[in-house]
Amino acid sequence: MVAYGIFTSLREQNRQRYRGDKFYRGTFTILIIVLVAQLFVVAAAAALFVAEKRIEPETRAIESRRKQLASEEERYAPLLQKLRILTSLRPLIVNRTPSSRLISNIEEAFSANEQVGLIELKLSNRFDPNDPNSKDDFTILITGAIKLAGGNPTAVLTDFTKTLEEKLPKGANVGIVRNAVVQGAEAFVPFDLRIHYVSK
Amino acid sequence: MRSSLAAFLSFLVVGLTFVALEAVFLAARFEQLEARILQNSEMTFSLAKRETALQSFKLNKDAFENKATLLLSGYTPEPIAIGPDTFGDLFSLGVQISPQEESANKGAKIWTYKLTSTTIEFHRLMPAIAALENQYPLGRFLEIDLKSKGPPFALSPGPIAFTGIFSTLRGRQ
């Protein structure tokens, strides 16, 4: 290195000041650090680029698999739609109590009590179609008759009511609306019963 | 201020900003890559599950189709056409069946049909009613009125007066 002495010009002395000035040295160090950092940045960027390129085929394969699967699922869309409707209507199917089952239970109770006969059966179901969780709410009014020859009609009706409760599904409520009371010389004593049942 | 100090400070600020921006950019790209890898693995897992489900669905497709058709029978946007296929034995036995006027209301959620008969015996009518309920799992009798036309305890079965209101859920368009 050539030393610059006091015999050089002022301009040259200013130009060469970086050799002794600590801030110029610091500036140079910063420059070096930034340049070295660029090497690391480039290395990291290259590694990222390689990694991105490496997963690109996998991403493309997944996307194509997804599209293929979606188009295949689309083929079964009408059936899937039906199944979705069924799922939403499931409680209405599962919770349904057929009226014929209740009438069959009532028929069994009549068959078990020979002294009791059916005159009229009125069934109504307060089912709410607007409520997807609505349950069947049955009210059944029975008008029947009891043979007088069979003993005390009130006792016969009580027995029949018990039989009805046994035959009907659990939770059915049987009430006597009009008791079987002998009035005059009729061969049959009429009675009215009310059954209330809400499906489980 | 000395020019050397000014140069030092300028380089320091610019150099730090430059390196920091590069670091932020690289970190963002790295996070993006990580998210992509995670998304790929999640997609692979979910696609595998969907493919398995689709395979098993394909195997049972016919059974599902049959069950769905059976369970949703009567669930139509239009009222059921009245005939032997739709009302079975009740139609064949001569029960009068008519769609109710209220069902024409577009807001109605159900189709209702009035059924009346005065010529069928109880023991023939009840199996037909049960068959109708079995045919339409979403169908319900809202009303049934059975009245004996003869005196109680008749020795031979006679026809009864039957009135019923049967409903089916109205299907969406």
C-alpha cells in the first residue's frame, strides 16, 4: 500500500480519509454485511423456490383428483338430494305412529271383552306439518255399548278401560267421558271414552 | 454533521431496511409454503375419505335408491293421482277419494285427500287403511271416523260408514 503523506494535495487527503475515519470504516462494514446477507437471502430464496417447485406437482394432482371426485359426485346428485331430504324428514318417519295400529289395538281390546261393542270411533291427529319435529297427537273418541246381561256395566267398562290401556302403546291416556249407567229398559248401555296419545 | 457520519447513518438505515424487508418477504413465502403443504395433506386426507365414502355409496347405490323412493313416496310437488297404484285396496274396494280444495293453496305444506265409504266392512277396510299408511311413510290420517250402521253386537259383519282425511307431505319444487 502506498502511504499518503502530508505532501499530497488537500483534495487527495480528503479522498483518502476513509482509511482513518471510523465512520467510513463502519460504513464499509455495513456494506460488507449487507452484501453477505444477500448471499444468505439468495440461498434461502433458492431453497424456497425449489421446495415450491417440488410440491407443485402434488398440488396439481390433488386439484385434479378433487375435480374428478366432484364430477363423479355430481353424477349422484339427484340421489344425494333425495337422501338429504330424507335426513331432514327422518323424525317425521321415525316418530310416526300409524292410525291403523292404534285402531288395531282398540279392536283387540274389544275382542278381549265380549260384553263390549263398538258403535263409533272418531280419531283425529293434531300433527303439525310445519314443524319438522312434530309428533302425532291423537285424540280418539269411542262410543260403545255394553250388554246388560253381562253384569254391572260400570264394572265392565272399568275392566274394558284397563284392557284398552294394556293394549294401547305406553303413554296412552284413557278417560271415561260418559259412564255406562243403566237408564230404562234398553238392552245395551251406551258409554263414551276418550283416548289421548302422543307418539314418542 | 460530518459527511462520514451522515454516510454511515444513511447506509445503516438503508442496509437494515433492505435486509429487514428481504427477511419479511422470505418469511411470508415460507409461511405460504408451509400453509400449502398443510393444505395438501389435509386435502389428501379429506379426498381419501370422500373417495372411500363414494366407493361404499356406489356399492349400496341401488339399495339407497330403492329405499329413498319408497320412503319418499307421495312426497311430490303435485297431488297424488288417484288410482289403484296410489291408493291400493282402498281404491279397489270403491272408497270415494277426492283431493281437498285447501290443498290447492300454494302455502299448504301437505296434500289432503278425503276418503268416504258406506259399503265396506270393518275387517276389509282396516287392512286397506294400514296398507295405505305403509305405502306412504310420510303420510298420515288426520281424521278417521268409523260408525257402525247396524245395531251393536250384530252377529254378521255389515258395512260401516267411513270418513277419513289422509295427508301426505308436499314435496318442494
